[in-house]
Amino acid sequence: MSIPTEPIGSIPRPPALLAALAEHAEGRLSEADLTKLQEEATVETLAKLESLGCPVLVDGEQAKSSFVTYPLAGLSTLGSQGAVIPFADGHTRQLPVLTGGPFRYQVRAESYLRGAQRHTERPVKQAVIAPSALSLLYPSEPIDGYAREAFLRDLADEAEADIRGCLDAGAHCVQLDFTEGRLSLKLDPSGGVLDAFIDINNEVLGRFTEAERARLGVHTCPGGDQDSTHSLDVDYAELLPKLFQLKVGNFYVQLASEADPDRVLSIIAEQLRPGIRVFVGVTDPIDPRVETPEEVRDRVLNAARYIPADQLGTSDDCGFSPFADDTSTSRDLAFAKIKARVEGTALASQALGL
């Protein structure tokens, strides 16, 4: 069996879709027309990934406004002054803030999955936002009549339903995006916020059977937006031991952009347990240079020195455009890097005799 390789999620949107999103925001394009263009972009994305030989596909998040906020579209109990995420280049992203309850997802990831499955026979992976990220929606001051404890119960129920819907729809894997994990250590070096995030996520993950958790995964990275990160300067050694406490069968770990990948791999090796697989990042979406298949091969072979081949997989470090308006990476560049990942992983499998 060869080493498995999977994308993380987002692919840059085509120019026509980007223009349509702007027109829709200005009220000059109907919801129906935007939906049609999003579906066309999804079909094009799936076909391109198939042509590159990807064994597992994603829809590229062509219909999501962002990897974080898709469940919130249409939610009326939101304000604009939520948590601010600072990036190294000085730009920020701001989450909305909850103004009332009960909290309910307005959109479930299952809808994106089923939309993609209509256009391919290959396995489709579905990314969902981790409940820990959405826990940041609750304001610092209590909401009258809706305590934080009640919100967290509702959030856990909604996140479970989001994941379970994808599993029931036949997702190859459901990946929780957990970029806030590394960021939490920058905001709170004591690790208290990270511990709370792990507990929130495990409350949900613990509701699934062992067989179901084998199809669940978690993705960690230092953020990747407009060619910048929010927490690359945070020591992975502070995150990884706690990350591997999460009750999933698959871990997707950004690695290609790390300054000392061997140190990270040695930490991962210490956290390995039977029954899990670690997908290491072998392409860097922020780097404008396209990795060669041989470079990817060598990264995989190096990872195999620390992680047994039957527990090893490859991925991109993170999504290529997690926010719909991020145009810092071109669509062609993303596909070129994915092609290098697929071909380089195959070369490594051959070198390992798999």
C-alpha cells in the first residue's frame, strides 16, 4: 500500500467567482446566480484534482466565505466586534460576536460534501471548523438569558451534528480545522486557553465510536492568509503533546514551512500511538516557489525516519485560500504544488518499496 496523500481544503477561487462575490456583496448579483458560479467552480476544482491524480478530493471550499464562518451565514444574532486575529504582516481578521441564543448552525458542511459528490466518483474529504474556534464567538460579558455554559452545550450538539452529517453522507474523512490551537499559545503562553480548546473538542469527539474516529482528523497550522501567518513563531513543542490528546485517528501537521522539521518530527514520534496516522505537510502554500516532486519525495523519506510508513501520510501545509477574498496565491500555483505533492509522495512510496 502506498503512502496516502490528501489536500487540506481550500483552493483559490477562479477570477469569475471572485468578481461574482464582489458583485453579490454590492447587491448587483442574485444569490441564485452566485450559487450557480460557485457550483461551476466546484466542478472545475474536482475535475482538475482528478486530472492531477489525487486519490482523495476536496471541493476547494468554493462555496464557503471562509473555513471558519460557513455555519454562520444568515445567523441574525451576531455583532461585528468579535475576537481579532493578528497576522505577522500586520493585517487582521475579525470574528463576529454572538449577541443572543440559542446558538444554531445555519449551514452544515454536509451540504458542501453532497454537492461535491454529485460530480465525482472518487472519495471526497470534508473539512469542518473545530468547535473550539466557534467557542470564541461568545463575548467576554455574559449574554442576558444565555449563559456561556448553555452556549457551549449548544455548540457541542451543533458541532457533533455537523460532523455526523458528513460521516453519514459518506465522507472519506472529516477534518477539523484547528488553526486556533497554535495561536492560543501566543495569546496565552500558560496553555490554559489551549487546554480549554482541547476539552471543548474532545467533548464532541468523545461522542463518536472508535470506528467513526478512524475517519476523523484534525489539522494544525500557524495560519495562512494573504501570504502571512499568525503563530509560526510559537514553539510546536508547546502544542503537539496536547494536540495528540484529541480523539481522532488522523493528524494533519504543517511541516514544510518549519525551520527545523527534524525537531518537529522527533516530537511527533514521541506522541505516536497505535491506530493513528500523521499526514505531514510537504508543500508550503505561502512560498511562491513550486516544490519539485523530488523535493517532496525527500521530505517524505525524511519523515519516514521518524514515523512508520503505515502511520504516515502527506498533505499540503494548509489550505491555499481559507478566506474567499485571499488572492495572494494563484489557482495555477496551488494546482502546481498539489501536483508536486501527489507525484513526490508516489516517488517516496516507490523508494520505500510500498
